[in-house]
Amino acid sequence: MLLPPPYIMRELQPVVQGQKLRHSYQPLRIPHMSESLANTARHSVNVQSSILRDPCSVPDRSLVARTEITSCSLSTLVKCLTDCEPRSHREQFVSAFFATSELFCTPEEILSALIRRFNAAEYAKASKQEIIYLGICRALRVWLESSWDPTTDERVLASLENFIIQRIHPAVPMYSEFLLRRIKDLPIMEPGKTQADPLPVDENDNTCQHANLVTVKKANSFFDDRSGQLSILDICYKHRASQITVKQMKIFRSIERRELLGERWIKSREAPNVAAMMQLTDGVSNWVRQSILSDPDPKSRGAIIEKWVLVAQHLFQSNNFDGLVAVPRS
């Protein structure tokens, strides 16, 4: 063991009431790497387990944000649904909850959990009661406005309306009237029609908005009949890119969230709009390939390729990346 020089040791020895105190120097022990990692892992496990085990403890918010919770009950999710803060996190959580709720629960279970949460708020403080009531009302608003599925949620409509009238109206009368108006505006499922029905196709010979000489039927013929008399070189590349974008956006806006859950996009019957989007993309690629290979003249092929390059450039400027992928893919 190495000690400091004698003169440094004399300076380090303080004098208290005329008596000198001895300082014992002990060598520093550097812990082994595996031991330090084990202590760190043990500490992190103890922190997470203490947070999840003790419901009365109020840990640091930054520590809770780093804690990973892999599973919880539906009542715990609903509690987070009504107590989540700040506002931006709450809106994201509520939207994600109702968007994916069909994967882990039924509409009856959601409504029952919200009612139990509403009843449990009666035993909380007055300030806490108001927060819980408003959180439940916001959750119901998101459910009615953006996540309502007539095929499955229609069976809880009567119970939901009774809950709003009998329980929410005495506590939050203004919000209850707002929710009742939202119920009246809910879409009604037509008899014999299912959610998986494909998009209707407009076969009417209506005038196109972009030009008086082009009709919707004629524009659709660009995709259906590619061996007609109209050449690719006769169409302005900007108009062609706009037609592709309009057709793609019409289908894209019709894609529902339920079509993207549970791997429904693999089956065309359960996700008809996703399947239609993929078919249109493949159709554009086949159209580009056929228009280039059908002309035997090399110079004409070069001109056609140049036109399609301009179309791809305009699609990129329009932020239509799906169409941009379809054109050069061929």
C-alpha cells in the first residue's frame, strides 16, 4: 500500500482540543465488472417491482416513464384512460385504446369498466371527482366520434344512452347533452350490408373537374383498357400524375383502422380497401411496363420512358410516394 509523504500526512492530521487524531488510510477496492452489473440489474428490478407492488407509493414521474409495464387489467387501462396527463399523452392514449380495443375486449366490457370507474369516483375527493368525470366524458366522445363501429357497438347503444342520462347527466349536465347529440349523429348500419363490402365504383359518365373534354369513364379507361388509341405521349405528365393521385387517395381515405388490425390486410375479404389499394398500385406498374414494351420503335420507347420519369418526378413533388414506387418498380 502506498502512503503519502510524511509532510503531507502532518498537514492532513487536524488538531481538535489539543489532541491529534489519527487517520487510517485504507486502499480503495474497485468492484469487479460482473459484480457492478449485477448490482445495477438488482437495483432496477427492485425499483420496478416496488412501483408495481405498492399502489400507495408515489414515485418520481421520470422513473415511472422509464418503467416498462407489459400487462395489466382492463380496469387499470380505463383508470389510465381517465387519469392520463398531460393532455397530449391523454389524447394519444385514448385514441390508441379505442383503435385497438377489439383485440383485447368487447364493447360490453369497455362500457362496464367505464361505469365502474364512474361509480368509484364517488368515494374520491371533489377535485378528483371532476377530473375522473371529465376523463370518462372525453373517452366516450372519442368512442362516439372516431371509433364507433356499427357492426359491433350497436348492441351497447341502449345501455350507453341510459348511462349518459341517468349517471352522467346529474354530474356533468352540459357534457351529457353533447354526448346525446353525438349518439343521434351515429351512422346506422344498413340491413344486409357488412363492413367488409368493397368500395362502390362510379360508372357514370360524369364530367371530370380537371378538363371539360375528359370524363370519369374515359379516365378510368386509362387503367382498364391500355391498348386503346390514346397514346401515353398524348397526355400531359402532370395530368397523368394527378389522375393517379386522385384514384389512389380516394381508396386510401376509405381505409378503416380495423382493416390494419389483427393482420386483416392479408385477407382481401376482411380488408377490401387495402386490397384495392394494392391492386391499383400493381395496375399502375403493369400499365407502365406495357406502355414501354408494346412500342417496337426504340426512339418511341425512350420518349415514353422520359414521360414516365417526369410523371414520377411530379408524384414525388406531390408527396405521393405510393405512386412514386409504382412507376419505377416496373
